[in-house]
Amino acid sequence: MTQDELLTELADILNAPAGSLTPETPLDTVTWDSMALLAFLALLRFRLGQVIPGASCANFRTVGDLIRAAYPSA
């Protein structure tokens, strides 16, 4: 999955208009709630093969934090 594809998926998860997210987008400007967290964790698990504890997402502040969690070695 490319970063653009990930941003498209994240826009859907975060109820943001397609193409509106950048790595700098603050999560407090989109729908970052418990359901979005679960959807994000499912995306990581089933589409990218990444497993992270949900509690590790507590300090996420931007879409870039989500991207770094999806691609930890990038």
C-alpha cells in the first residue's frame, strides 16, 4: 500500500474529505475517536500486517503519527 493509498484509507476512517489529509493534519481536526482507533488498528493488522497495542496510539497528534505507525521502518 502506497502512502497515497494509506491517506485515502485514513480519510475514510477519519471522516475527512478525500485528498484533504497530509502528514501535518492534526488529529484534533478530524474524527479521531475510539471507533477510528479500532478501524486504524484493523487496517494495520489486515492490510499491512502490523500489530501495535492500542495504548501506543494515545500520544498520536497528527496524521503523520499514523503513517509512521503504519510504516515503522520508513
